[in-house]
Amino acid sequence: MKFSRREFTQRTNNVRARMDKAGIDVLLVTDPANMNYLTGYDGWSFYVHQMVALSLDESEPVWIGRPMDGNGARVTTYLKEENILDYPDHYVQSKRHHPMHRVAEIAKSRGWHKKRIGVEMEAYYFTAGALAALRKKLPKTRFKDADHLVNWVRIVKSRKELEYMTEAARILERMMRVAIDNVRPGIRQCDAAAEIWRAGVAGTRQYGGDYPSIPPMLPTGAGLAAPHLTWSDEKFKRGEGTALELAGVRHRYQCPMARTVFLGQPPKKMRDSAKVVLEGLQSALDAMTPGTTAEEVEAAWRRVISRHGITKDSRIGYSTGLNYPPDWGEQTISLRAGDKTVLEENMTLHCVPAIAMDGWAIELSECVKVTKKGGKPLCNFPRKLFVKR
């Protein structure tokens, strides 16, 4: 296991405390990152229904999933054999049966159906069909939206979690250097992406990497202002910019970062905007001290760009850490006006205050740890617009 039993016990205790406060007796956890957080379960099996159930009255969580993936639970979790349960394999993608029918049977056998059950309504892999199947088989059970309950417990990182994120940062530094080196005129975007993937998986000489929750993003040319494009088989061209947003990963802990590269002489407006973004980003990082709210961090950025006549409506960052596809964000803190979440020491945030205008963009970001002196970047990498002439 990647964490001690003591740490897993503390995690489940913290989640149970929130459950009790929220009026939830049994929590059905379907977010893969939350399943991992509570038990250590790690496998690319989230394309089928699976969950970890946590009860206030039982000492250990229960894993429920496909039979073949039960072997993965035996390898990656600390759970006793009696707490690794499955549903028949012919329930997978069936028109007649649903895995939640088996969950309902388990709920009845353990008396959960008489209690208040929380479900993760906004989890990517908990479907409307899953909830409908549960309600059909448990018509008298009270279901409640858990509202990212476990996600909020995850936002303050332990010493070991920060260690893994720091190792992910070392991997990311290598990835970003490889990426910048491969953005050259005549090189196909797909070839650059392949080298980035290789660097991320190979990691360092001391430890290997893992797959990121989001693939390498490298919008280029006319697509530069579209931040969530990946790659094509087109070649990089002189006179165009490329935004590189990548993440190093260690034991599912993500460390993202973005940099922008321009081939040739960048337009003056792009160079000027890069200076504004750098100034604003530093102001945001300086504001990231314990006791500061998320909206106050965004306001520090906004004061800088306002002096230069620039406006930006979207958020400038979010909490990050342990995750699985399709996102490395934790779906909790957003650095934007109106988010009054108070920052605490050892929270980890991806601050990405990009500016996009008229077909061009500047994207420079840092993954940071909240400290008493402000947001401390996990990566040690030059923070600038990279110009390759």
C-alpha cells in the first residue's frame, strides 16, 4: 500500500465525521479518486459500475465491483476478504440487469436500506440509471446527495501526499523540458505528444510516473486560444505559438503546470500580455496564505490585470491532487469571485490565470502548496514565455 493503515483510518474517521454532520448513515462512493482515498483501490475499472460503501456503524469500508476487479481490490487495498464483494459479470452493460440491483441486495443484507444513504450525485461515473436502479430496488430508502463530501476532506494534504505531489513535480519538470524541446518547426504535434507521454511514464531514475487524468494539451497556431485541444498530425510552424498544459503523476497524485512557447518573434501584444500574466500570477501566489479566501486570491490577480485594462471572467485556478480521468481538479475550491472557501496550510492548488484574445493566448501556471508565506510552487521551472527563434 502507498499509505499506512493509520492514515487510512484517519481518512475514514474524517469522512464519517462529515457524514454524521450531514445526516448520512451510509455513503456510496463512486468517484474513483474517493475510492482510492478511502481504501487504496487503484485500477482502470471505472468504466463499469463500482463503489466503496462506508457506514457509520461498520469498522471497515466495503468494496463492490466486477468480479475480475475484485482481484485488483485484493492487491491494492487493505480490506478484509469479507469486505470485497462483487456482482455477477453478466450484469455488465446488460439490458436486463443492473449492478445497482446487487448493491441493493447488499444494502438489505446489512440493514443499510433502513438508513439514510448518501450518493455522489455529481460524480462522473455515477449515472442517472444507477440512481434509478437503486431507487427501484430500495423504494423506501432515503437517498441524499453527498455533495462532494469526500472531495472536501481531501483538500488538505498529508505529509505523504505532499511527498508524492513533489515527486510528480520532478517528473513534470522533465516532461515540460521535453515538450519545449520538441516544439520546433517541422516537427509533428503527435510526435511531440509521444515524447511527452514517454517522459511522463518513464519518470525519473528514482521513480516512475503514471498516466495523467487529462492527456497532454498543446493547442497551437489558430487553436492557441482554445485551451483544451490536444494534438494533431500537423507540423509546428514558425510564427505560431503553442500552449503546453501537462501534469506529472506519482501514485495518482497529479502536479499540473502550463507554459507557452512561440516559434519566431512573438507579437508585441503577446509579449506585453505575458508580463501582465506573470505579475498577476505572482500576486495571486503571494495572497495564498492560510486564512485568505479563494475569492481574495482571485481579487489579487484581478487588481493587476485591471490596471492594464484586461478583464477575465473565468476562474483562475482550483484545488488539485489525487485523481483519475477525466479531470485532475478536485471539484471543490475555485479561485474566483464568490468562492469564500478559507485556505488552509498544505492545500494544493493549480493557479492558471491564462489570457486569450483574438486567436492568441498566454498560459502560464503553477501548482502550489499553501504556506504561511504564500503559494509555494511545487515545480522548479522557469516561469516565462518561451521564445524559440
